[in-house]
Amino acid sequence: MDVLREVIALRQAGDVQASLALVDRSLAEGMSSNYLLDNRARALAQLNRENEAIRIWEVLSECGDLELQEKSKRLVFQQKCRCVLHRVLYFSRLGDAREALAILDRAQAEGIENNMLLDNRARIFVQLNRHLEAISIWKKLSQSDPSKYNAILINQLVGALQLICRSQGWDAQYFNQDFETLDALERGVLKECELLRRRGYAQALIQLVDKALETGFESPWLVIAKANALIELENFVDAQNLLNHFKNSVHEQHPLAAMEQMLDALSGDVEVELVVRAAVRFKAKGDLDAAQDLLVQALLQNHSCVLYEETLQELLVERGEKNPALQAFKLFLGEAEKMQTAALISGQ
């Protein structure tokens, strides 16, 4: 015990070489102690002789002392993580991010992974321009240690979102790296969406929301903002599909009510868009008669729909009509008379 206390005191005082020398002399003189071996491993680890330290702890992890067993297993794992980290940092500083990632992959396959290695995996993903994977890792890490990883995560998220805005010719005004929480950043993104909507940047708004959802934001108001932008662009079917896709996962009363209200209001516009899309498909196949019949029937059901009328007139121009408006009216009247005649016959 006296030797052990002196060994520990020397190591704690920073004289690691003297501590190791004392352990080696004591073992050579016939002393037998697992705790001396443990302190030998600790000294070796401090001298960057990790592999020798690991071999000692691996032996001790099977000794009869349960407490020392668990401690040795933990130290083996920590030292293996340190070895991996040193190699990863070496290749990362050389600019060889792919080799650094390969080292991490092999270690992960062997069960060697901790928060420090995950953090470095994320940093290497950034070097490889795999930002979404990096953000996913930092989001996971921030859940276990927000004080350490929140700032890194927010910085990456802001960078990714601002890049999307700049690609659409827009400089973000409501979100930056100064936010301390993800909720605050999300509120900033929502404010940016509202500004984009007011300025008429519907496409930029859609791109921003897509990136926000892709990087893990979950606010249903982001979905609503994108749906409104799609409606502005008259992509009613896409807006309906988007709302239906997310509606079942929303549990907050106000956004859910807003989504349902939007879906109710969209039903008529969606029907019109579907009819026009079908007419376009018929035209693409060269079946102009089918496209014409579809549009005329649609006008009979909704004779005030300007889009049906315009699409029908465009089709008639393609068919060589000199007065498409008059011809469209004649087709409409002719079909209406047929329907009226059929109704009279069926009623007799």
C-alpha cells in the first residue's frame, strides 16, 4: 500500500516516468498487485503508450475484483476511443477526410464510438460537403448535451438555410448564428417565410421550408407556409398532397384547424387543376378530341371557370380555329342542348 500511494502521488505530481519506474521495480522485486498493474497502465497511457496500457486493462477486465473489472473495461474503451480519435485528427489535418471517415467506420463496426468520435464524424462530413448527415449527428448530440453542441448545430443549420436563400437571390434577415436555442431559430425561419410571402418570393419560400424540414425542423406552420406558397403558384394539387401528408402527424389544435380549413378551400381549385392536367396529357398523346370533350364537359359542370375556358380556347387555336372564343361557346351550347334533350327523353 505504501508503494501504491507513492506511485499515485508521483503520477499526480506530473512525474509519470518516476511513477512507472517505481511500479516496474516493485513488480520486478516480486510484488503482485492488480492495482499496481492498473497504475502501470495509467502511467503508460499518460506517456502515449496506449496499446501497452490497453493490453494490461484487458487482462484486468477478467480479474476477480468486480470493481476493477468494470473500471478496466471502461478504461479499455476510453483508450480505444482516444487511439481512434488521434488517427482521425491526424488524417483530417492532412486533408484526407475520406481516410479519417474510413477509420471511424471501422471503429464504429467494432463498437468503438462516443460523443467525441461522433462530433468528429460530423466535422468530417462537413469537409466532404455532406452537411445534412453532419447536422443529423449534431442534433442527436445536442439532445444529450445541449450546452456543448447546440451552438455547433445552430451554426450549421443557419449556414445551410442561408445558402438556400442566397441560391434563390434572397438575403435572410430574420435568422442567424446569434440564436441560443433551436426553437428560437425555428421562429426566425417562420418570420423569414412570412417576409418572403409578402415580397412575392414563393419559390424561395418553398426551397427554404424544404431545407428546414429536411434538416429536422418539425413546426406544422412551416408546412402551412409552403402550402400557401404552392397555392400562390397555383399548384393546388401539390398543396393538397402536402397538407394531407403532414396532417395526421399534427396534434396541435390551431395548425391542424388551419390545415383542414385550407384543404376545404382547396377542393374546387384541385378539381380544376386535375381536369386541366388530364387535358394536357391527352394533348401530349395527340388525342385532341378527348382533351376537347373533357374540357367541354368540365365547363358544363362549372361554366364560370375561366381556366377551363382559356384552356379550351388554346386547344381550339391548335386545331386551327380562327375564332376560338365563338367556337368554344358553340361547343358548350351544343353539349348543353344534348344534355337537355337527353333529360327530356328520360323524363317521358
